[in-house]
Amino acid sequence: MVFKAKKDRFFTIFKTKMITNMTLMFVIPFVVDASTRTPLFITIWASLYLGILTSVIMMIANIRYEFLDDHLKIKGGPLRKKIPYSKIIYARSTDDVFDGFRVLTASEAVEIVFGHGWWGNVKISPENQNTFIHTLKYYCPQAEIEKDLIETEEPMDVDMYFEK
């Protein structure tokens, strides 16, 4: 089962400002310093800019959270993370979206803890959070799920999403 990332206004504005600032940082050297207007410098500078811009746009546009047979796969552009279901300790809601390993585009996030340290958790923002949490409970019965994340207590038939 595949979940897309939820997008909210805050992150849309944040990413737009980030791309605008990055563009200005790459354009200003051409305006300020005439020695940067050589064909070699322009080629190298434009290649760097287009590579970074493409990576940023891919990370924003292609965020997916996929439940596979034995692990949760998190994809965001060139970033990939496979988390075995057996390693997931707990999931909780978080507003702290600027710290740690995060693959998200919304300020309302879910933190999944699967180890210790900075790389032992990931912050994500699934589009349909309630279905995502129920699916996570289905695959990870051992994981503790914060009560605030669960909108409905009745068990959900997650099997209906999968081919037998």
C-alpha cells in the first residue's frame, strides 16, 4: 500500500522561499563580479544549480511511504529508507518538523522510532494519516502507537487494500 505525502501551505511557502533564495545565491555572483562571466564558470555554476534544483524538486514532488511485505519503504527523491517492521518501536505525532531525519511536506507529522540516535527515527506526513496509522498497526502489532494518532478505535479492514 502506497501513501503520498500530505502538503500544506506552510511547507509550500517554505520550499518556495528556499528555491528563491538558492536561485539568488547562484545569480548574485554574476551581477557582483565580472570575472565570473567566463564560459567555464557559467557552465560549472549552471550545472551545479540545475543539479541541486532538480534534487530539491524531486524530493518535494515524489515523497511516498510504501508498506511492503517485511518493511516500510520511505522514498523522497534521492532519499530512500527501508525500515523493517520488527524494528519499529513506536509512532507518535510531532510538531517538531525541522529536526532529525524527515521526509515530509506538512507541519503535522508522524514520528516513527525504530532505533536510537539521530538516524533512529523518521518524521513523515502521510496524506491519509488515520489509514496510515491503522496500516502501521496491522504490520507492526508490537509497536506502541500514540493515542492522539488514532482517530477511530474500531479495527480497520486493512486486508481490503491488498491482493491475495
